[in-house]
Amino acid sequence: MIPTLLPTYSRAPMSFVKGEGAWLVEADGRRFLDLGAGIAVNALGHAHPALVAALTAQAGALWHTSNLYQIPKQQELADKLTTHSFADTVFFTNSGTEACELAVKMARKYWYDKGQPEKTDILTFSGSFHGRSSAGIAAAGSEKMTKGFGPLLPGFVHLEFGDHEALTAAITETTGAILIEPVQGEGGIRPVPDQCLKGLRDLCDEHGLLLIFDEVQCGVGRTGKLFAHEWAGIAPDIMMVAKGIGGGFPIGAVLATEEAASGMTLGTHGSTYGGNPLGCAVGCAVLDHVADPAFLDGVNRKAGLLRQKLEGLVASHPDIFESVRGSGLMLGVKCKASNADIVQAGYDQQVLTVPAADNVIRLLPPLTIDESEIAEAVERLDAAARQLSAA
Ligand SMILES: *Cc1c(COP(=O)(O)O)cnc(C)c1O
């Protein structure tokens, strides 16, 4: 008999009833150090007082009115996001994959309105992840996500990650945009080197293409800049954001330049919930913290410490681990043993990590994790590795 919960997930047996900063607590009081942060979502950790205050204040006043009316918190969050980014305008969604839907629609409409409706193709890369909607799976194109779900949305050209020649050769008169994660998340924490992001910007400028960044996982302070592409000193035309911006409340956004968004005129897009007062109140509170340069300095300092400790961990368990990669507090450890077994051994040691493709375990702790918790986390991973070696 089918479970009452549609069985698309294989869930670990833990069941958490409470969160405190970087910790998750089970009903019996067992405490787990959370290096997954709800898959890069709980940017300020669990039950951050400022987020609890923002959400409860809004919840006591007004939950939802729809986009038929002004939503002051939505305006406030759009103003904050544009102040702190390349963007001139923002549309709010409820998730990352809905942001992908809009990014694709925006690119198509841009070219349609320019009188070049043939420029519908978007170049994407192997190992990418853009969510589970029809556009998201078609954009990523992996068999794992698309098999059985055809016919897929047309208009995506899939290229090998890192193959520069294939990329240049793939640009034709039907190409309209390039879509890429500055740091691949699900694909195994694979950063696009800064000079390659610059190269992509140059290529787009040269051919008049739109550059779309998916910063759903790598954005909002995760890499130690507010947005990951800032490290490369360039900017996209369109950017997808979600995960961290809500700190655990479901909200996403598409940020764009005035030019790139020019096709999205009155009535061309909408969402009942998107930009709802609860999500935007929390989003404002998240951004107030994360956009603070002192906060980002702290992320970079802690990232350096975690990375250094992970290098030590890898060196002392060459049978289990291979190497460390990533950016900021978006780190991946490439494994020799099975990543699933390491994640499981971590559960036994009460430390949570997240598996990714390419036999990697992902470490995406709350950006608020402190130095002693980082030390404790790596000790627990060390215990997990010893447990596996002994097995
Ligand atoms: C998680 C993720 C998405 C999808 O976000 P959802 O909120 O799950 O729809 C899209 N792109 C990237 C890079 C992601 O990590």
C-alpha cells in the first residue's frame, strides 16, 4: 500500500522537534550538530531571535492579502535586495524552482519583445540543478531527474561543465541565454572559477546573450559575499535566489536588470503567494543580518577555519576522504568511501551532513555557527571516519 506521504524521499529516521542555532534536538533530547542547515536554508541557524520576532510580529498583524494590493514588506525587501545587488527589479516566488520558471520566461520574453523570437535556447551545464519543476528538470537535463517525465520543455542545450570549447561552439542564432550556478550545489560543490565567470560575462556581452545565475544555494552570504558572483567582480542580467533568503521560511526571488526584465510587463507573470507578508518580513530580517559587512567577514573567518580543519580531517583519513572543495561555508568533501555511508556514520555521531553528486558530502552549516561548534563538528566527523575505518 502506498504510504500516506508520497514516497519520493528516502528519509533518515531522525525526527527533530526543536532547533537552537546550529543544533537540532529530538524529542528524547538527543542533540545533532547541523551542518546541512536544511540544505543551505537556515542561514541564521534555527530559531534565530530576530527571525522569530519578525515572523511572529507579522503573524500577529497580517498573513496574506495577495498581490492585488500593496505589500509594504515586499517593497521593503525588493528595495533592500536591489540596494545590495546588481539588480534593478525583483519578483518574489515561493521556491527556487519557481524562480527558475520566471528566469526562463523572462529570457524568452526579452528576445520576443526585441523582435528575435527565435532566440529561445538557454545553454546549461552537466551537474547543474535548477529545481524539480518542468523548466527546472529540462534545464538540468540529467536522466535521474527527467526520465519518464517527457515530453520535456524544449529550449535547453546541455553542455559539459568546464568545456570551454563546446560552450563557444554551441552559441548559434537561436541562443538567448546562459544559465549557470556560480557554485554547483547538488552537483557536488563545484565552484566555477572566477576567471570562467568573467569569461562567461565576456562571452554573453560579445554575443548579446543574457547571463542567468542560479544562486539559490550559493547566494545570501553562503560563500562569504552576499552573492557568490561578487567574488568574480562581474554581474549577471538575471539571478535566481531562494533557500537562504527566507532562513527557513519558503520564499524565492528573481532579480534582474531593467533591460533584462523589460519584457515582463503588466499581466505577464504572477503568483498568489509570492512575496507574501510573512515571507518578506522574514526575508528583510535575514538580509539585515547577512548584508552586514561585519557578518560576512565572520563567515569568511569561520569558513577559513572549517576548511583548514577539514583539510586536516582528510589528511588523517586518506582511506575515507579525498579532498576539500567549495567556497565560504559551502564546502564539499570528496570521499573515497561511499558518501552515503559517511553521512550515515555522521548520524551515529550526531552530526548532519548532506550527500551530493560525485561522491561528495556537503557542509552547509548555518552562517551563524561559532568556532567551538566548528571544532566540535569536525571532531564528530573524525569519529564518524574512525567508525567507518573500523567497520
Ligand atoms: C535547491 C535549488 C533549487 C530549487 O529550489 P527549490 O526551492 O527546492 O525549488 C534550484 N537551484 C539550485 C541551485 C538549488 O540548490
